[in-house]
Amino acid sequence: MIGRLLRRRSFLSDREQDLRAREQELLGRLARALEAFGPDVQPSDLQRFQEATEQLAGLFLLVIAGEFNSGKSSFINALLGERVLPEGVTPTTDRINLLRHGPEITERPLEAYLLERTHPAELLRELNVVDTPGTNAVIRRHEELTSDFVPRADLVLFVTSADRPFSESEREFLERIREWGKKIVFIVNKIDILAGPAERDEVIAYVRENAAALLGDTPQVFPVSARRAVQARAEGAPALWEQSGFDAVEEYLLRTLDQEERIRLKLLNPLNVGLRLSARYKEAAFERLKLLSQDIEALQSIDAQLALFHQEMLRDFEPRLAQLELLLGEMEARGQRFFDETIRLGRIRSLLDSESVKRAFEREVVADTPQRLDAEVGRLIDWIVERNLKVWQDVSQFVDRRRLSLHQEGMLGEVPTTFTYNRQALLDSVGRVSREVIGGYDREGESRAIADEVRGAFATTALAEAGAIGLGTLVATVVTGAAADLTGILLATALAIGGFYVIPRKRRQAQREFRRRVDQLRSRLRDGLTRQVHQEVTQSTDRVNEAIAPYRRFVHSQQQRINEARGELVATEDALLRLRGEIERR
């Protein structure tokens, strides 16, 4: 008889209690680390993790799996020594059967596809047995349930039929079991249909070799005849019982499932589940961090582009401003020549006609300077508009590349998670803003808006007034004053003496005043346009930064969060591995 599995705390040694407490603490750390993934933790992973942790204080659980025609029900009946489950050639298990000890035979549905059966079989006092639907069940939901239930097992007995050993459906099912680090023992049933020992050995070798290749370790394989075992128990036939091969199975179970071994498996099962989850989400964290680091590089590239945009705007603005100042310099040079030629003694009578002097100044000095300045400022504004558009185009290209990377790189082959959805949504938002800015970019409207702002700071169209009227009036006043002064002098002194004294002084006065006015004009032009360019650069970078701000915040917060989670996963995984080594050395 298999030894009893006692759940009372007093049956755990101090060392076993310490191992369990440490494992519970580590699994708690793992649970907290998984919180960083939020709703992206797969519900199935979360459920299995919760079930695994609960097993630390639960009964030993034996799961019987295999195809429906492998004789699972017969094997369980032979194991329990009672006809607990119905047997047949068609699927007889349409739900998961949880077999527990009870004074009477009862059936009670716990869930839609989970049936609890109680039976007074003595063996059920010491362990619970789960009979699962076949791996090749006609109803695919059966296989899904079996796949969900297996991770809760402490030991899996996989029953395969001697007439169809290691079928393809069994192979696929075992691949899923393998992921959870289950202890799997193979039962080759129906050996009584084989011709003899040679054929039996061939089947056993076939199962062992294929199982070893699939699981990476040579498993225990037991050939049995459940039909003969049931018959032997019913008839009390020792010879038939010996032929059934059940002695070896019982001996293995008795040896394996003693109290110490049972507790070891009890500790290892949730620990292995935790290791699998830590490895999986550590890798997921690595992939996310790799993607986020590329996002950060993209953001840094955008920042670099904006900084370069700022530098290039200020750098390229200088020669454009110099072109404007050149126009003023040319006008200033013409003005100096005009004063030299106009304010002189030989033209004393013409100087008395202020309107004539004013018109001459406007024609010869001011000339087309206002129009040329307006044209240059217009080209400057167009340049600002084009550079602003180029910034958005660059941002759009960066965002498009990051959006594509999500599909090219993938996330461990997973369906889109909350993380990928949020990241994609933010990238789409930035991309949408960029496309709207580019698609709806009104060059003429932008140019008019900037021109209005420029005129607010320095009215280029008012240059005609400032130059043609303001400077012209200045010239007329100075020149006429010179003529008037000279006329008064002529009344009192000789013409030559007055001319040599008054005319040069008035000419120098006019030239100084003209230079001062042009310098003021030049200063207003430089200050106003420089301020406007700085303002446009700042506004452009602010708009771009505003558009990408949610994406930037998401990337940096996720990077910090996932970095911390990955560090905790690595530390927890290392601690779990060390603890597993201690448990396995018990």
C-alpha cells in the first residue's frame, strides 16, 4: 500500500518548512515582478501560477493522461482495485474526473467540464487522481481542458497503447507538457495483445527512445495489461497479476511517493512553474527593452534633428540677414554720395526747393530699396516655412520607421498585448499629427502669418515711409536749412566765406543724421527678424515636442518599469534555481 500523504504541518521537518517558506517568498517576489507587465500577463499563465502556488499546501496530485483508446480508465480501475470509472472502446470520459476519497460513491459537477467523483477506495485516502479526456478526444474542448489541468499535476502517468504507441496526437500533447517541467512516467498498456517478449521489448524501446528525444531525458517506461490486472484483482489470481506487469508500477509508486519524495515533488512542482514563467517573462522583458531602446534612439534622433534644425536656422539666417543689410548699405552709400553732390555751394538755389530735393532723394537714394527689402524678407519667410515643414517630414519618417519595426520585430510571436497596443496607439497618434501637419500645411497661410508677425516687429512695407518720407523730409529740412543759413550769411558777408563755412557743416550734419537713421533701420531690421526666427524655431520645436510628449513619457516610464521587473526576474530566477538545487539534493 502506498504510504499516506499527511498534510499536517508537524510532519514537515524544520528544513522542509524552511524550504517551503523560502519558496513561497520567492514566488511572491515573482508575482510582484509580473505586476510590471500588468494585463499583459497571459490569463493562462496567471491561473497556472496561482494554482501552482496553492499546491504548496495541497494534496499530492496524480494525473492520468493519454489517448481515449489507450485504456486509461482500465488502468485507473486496476490501480485503485475497484471499478471506479466506466470502460469502453469509445470515449467514456467527456469531462475531467477528479477522484477523491469518500464514504460513498458520488458524482458532483464542480464546473461545466469538471466532475468530482468520490469513492471509498483506500488508495484515494492518500492521493487524488485526475482522469483526463483523451489527447485525441473527439471534442477538442477535452484536449484544452487536459492541457489546462496538467500544469497542476505533481506527477503525470502517460498511458499509451501497445498497438499504437507514441502517436502523433500524443507527441503534440507531450510537447505542451514538457514546457511545464512535469515528472512524466510512461505506461504502455495492452501488452497482452503483443505476440511475445521480443515484440514487447521493441515497443518499449520505441516509446523510450521517442520520449527521450522529445523530453531530453530517458523516462521510466512500464509495460502493463490493465485488463489482466483488473481481472486478477477480481479473481484473486496471483499468476494473472504477475502477467499484468502492475507489480513494477506499484513498486515504483511506493518508492517514489513516500513522504519525503512526495514533499520534494510538492516543492519542485510550483518552483518549476515559477522558473518557466520567470524565464518567459524575462525574455519578454528583454525583447521589450530592446524595442524601447530603439524607441529611445529614435527620440534622441528627433531631438538631434531639432537641435540641428535650430543650429542650421540660425546659421543659414545670417547670410540672408546680411543680404538685407547689404541693401541698406547700398542705400546708405547712395545717400552719402547724394549729400556730397547736393549740399554744395554751386547748387544753392536748387536747395531752396525742398520738394524738389525730397523727390530727388527718394529717386536717387531710396530708389527701389523698400521693394527689394520686401522681396528679400518674403524669401526669408518662405525659407522659414519650408524648414518648418521639413522638420515635420523628418519626424514623420522616424515615426513611420518605428511603427513598421513593431511588425518586423514582433514580440515573441505573441498577439498584440496592452504594451504593444499602447505603444502602437501613441506612435499612430504622433504619426497622425505629423501627417495632418504635412498634409494640411498651408504655405501661403503660414507665410502670411509670419509676415504679419514680422511687420508687427519691423514693418518692411513701412520702409517706404521711413525712407522715402522720413529720410526725405530729413534731407529736405537739412538742405533747405543750409540754403537758408547761407542766404542769411550772403546778406552780411562775402559769398565765398559763408559757403565754405555753412555748406560743409550742414552736409556733415545731414550725413550723420542719415547714418543714424539707417543704423536705426538696420538695428530694427536685425533685431526684429532675429527675434522672429528664434520665435519660429522655438514654436516649431515646441509643437513637435508636444506631439511626441505622450510617446516619450510612455517609452521612458516603460523602460524604467521593465528594467526593474527584469532585474527582479533575473534575481528571482537565480534564487529559484539555487533553491531547486537544495531541494533536489534532499
